[in-house]
Amino acid sequence: MNTIKDKKIAIIGGGPGGLTLARLLQLKGADVTVYERDLHEDARAQGATLDLHEESGLAALQAAGLMDEFRANYRPGADKMRVTDEHANIVLDDHIGEQDETYRGRPEIDRGPLQKLLLESLNTGTVVWNSQFSALTPYNNGWKIEFKNGTTAVADLVIAADGASSKLRPYLTPIKSFYCGYTAVEGAVYHSETTSPEMHQLLSGGKIFAMGDNRSLIVSAKGDGSMTFYPCFKADENWVKESGIDFKDKARVLAWFKTEFANWGDIWTTLFEHASGAFTPRPLYSMPLDQTWEAQPNLTMLGDAAHLMPPYAGEGVNMAMLDALELSRALTDESYTDTLAAITAFEKQMRIRASEVADQSIQSLEILHSPGAIDFMTRIAG
């Protein structure tokens, strides 16, 4: 039977995973509401571009009937990569030789346009903004949901899609993430063509993976003319607090970079000199690879809330969108007798798949910050 027939579904979190699930369930006639903490669609600056994979992110968009919209919004050539050493010497260049701009299995799209096309695919009023989750209370066979703005809602089934710092996850399991040993610092340069022309030219509308001295620095171009960058290095878990750095102070962050990345070429300092706004430190965490929990008939989770992993295999958003696809199929699969059976099957397969990918991500994180990082990148790219 269709286990969600006549059930009211609440999705907490309006990221790619939550919005994709809402679209897929609405195509099946489900009653779905998405509750998002942001005040409105444009409340938050979106981060780096996303590369969607055929077997996961693109498969979900295909099932959602949104491939035409995707083709109208993806960025041809944004998947092209340059690998350099710490002195910006290019050792691998995707820009040489191939001129075909059609996507090659992992096309890039900015987060903003992806969010927009997903939002526009939903029924009017599906997303309730300014709804930051506060608490769940059992209500009949479902839940009463409380939000920090004082409003409440009820649902027969609640799905946590609220990301790495999920407030709903503890209702399913006490298992917490562990620190992977590395921290990244996110920054952005607006109008890069004029503010940082040398780096803009090196980036050439794609990505840069710079590695050396057991450190990395990734730079990504965005369709709005900006670029985001992420230096990453080995650090204690409490480094952000213990460093005493005010990440709103560009001069302090630049001074830190010159010390931490002392052996790197001067071109990289231009990123920090021309950065716009505050920097964001990002300690890297992962869920245990052997995690498990007991399924519930009226609550489940997807994406980072379920299986947070370091972003060094390009799998985070793809796993979330694949979760959405597989959960939507399970909940509408006529072979399952109830939501507990559907959710149990979904979560079992999700954990197996996510564990394998998280292991690959952790291994990639270690390799990219090892003496053999450049050899590894050139080998897998070749």
C-alpha cells in the first residue's frame, strides 16, 4: 500500500535534500509542508557550487521531472579543474584540449539557482519560512512540532532534513559525530575579475585544487562573478576557540594564513586581502561509519542530519538528494504494509550506502593533506 496516503508530512529544513523530497512526494499526491528557519528565500548567502552526479543528484532531479530546469541553470565549464602546488604551478589542467562545454557526468550548479528551481517546482505555500525548529512532542500517532517563533504544527510523519547541526536527530539517536582532525576556513571574493584578476585568471571559471606542505586550498568560481575559497589544515578540535582569531577581522585572518601557510606562494594571500565580509571556520566532522538506530514509524532523517561526512569527495548534496529519492520511493511503495516497514528498509540501505561514501570521503581528506596529494589527484583525474 501507499504508506503515506492521507498522512500529513512535515519536512524540517529547506536545503536541496528537503526540497527534493517535497517535490518527489508531491508528484505522488502527498500532503507535504517544508518548515525552514530562514526568514525568506534570499535570507542567506549561498556557498560554493555543487557538482551533481548521475547516479544520485541528477537521478533525483530526473525523477522529479526537473532536468530541463537544471539544464537551463547549470554552469558549463565550471567542473573544469586545475591542480596546482603551493606555488600555483599547474600540474593538471582540465582547460587544455577539451573544448566541449556539455556536462560530463558531474555538472556544476550554484546553490542559489538549484534552490530556486526546486522551490518553483513546489505547490504554492509548501515552504513555511521563519520556522526554526524548537521541539517535538508526541501527538496522537504523530507529532506536535514547536518552533522558536511561538508557532506550532502537527504532522503524522516528520522528516529531519536540517543539516549537520540537526536538532531533530537526538529524537532518533544519541550517536554524535566525531572530529576528523582538520579544519577549513571559508572566505569569498566578490567581483573577482576586477578585485583579484590574477586569481580570477588562474581559476578560469572552474575550480582550483592547490596542495602542498600537508595543506590544501580549494577555490571555486560562481556564476555571480564571485569566488569562494577554503584553506584546510590539520588542527585540534578546539582550534577555532583557542586560536583567539576574530574571523570578522580580515587583517587577523590574513596574518594567520601567512603563518600557517608560510611556505605557500604570495598569490594565495590575495584571496584574503580582497575577501568580502567575515570568514567562517569549519571544523570537519563525520558520523561514525558503523552507526545504527531503531527505526520509528513517524520520524526519519536524511542528508547531513543522518550521515554527516567531510566534503572531500563531492558527495554531501548528492547523498541528500539520493536519500530523498529513495525515501520517496519507499514511502510510496505498494509492497510495504506501513510507514515503519518503509522507513526501516530506507534507513538500512541509507546507512550502508552512506557509510561507504563517508569512508571514501575521510580517506580523500587524509590523502589530500599528505605528501602524495598531487600524485593522487593527477592519478584519479587521469
